[in-house]
Amino acid sequence: MRNLDERGVPGVMIATTAFEQAAAVQSASLGFEPAIVFVPHPIQNRTDAEIQAVADDALEAIVGAMTTE
């Protein structure tokens, strides 16, 4: 993401809330703060409909992160 970001290509990392602290630590260690949208944890045991609802709920935040400088 950093390489793309430096070339002006927007990107957003999507992760579950269980990884918020890990993402903060990794970002700090790399000196790069990517746009991140966190969705509810867990993901793996959800039905297709539940995953669609998670995606629908996150869409506005994802688009916002992609278009914000």
C-alpha cells in the first residue's frame, strides 16, 4: 500500500476490529499510516448474507477513505 500511495494510487486496508492494535503497531514501526477501515470480528463463520451486510455497512467508510487526502 505504501508503494501505491507514494505513486498517488489510493488504497484502503480492511481488517476486523481484532487487529486494530496490531495495525497501529505495524503502522508506527513502518512510519506509514494507511487508510484503514475496521469491520466487526469475526468474519470466517458468517453467512454470505452476513458478509454482504458487513460490506454494505463498511462501504461509505471505504469510499470516504479512498477519496480523502
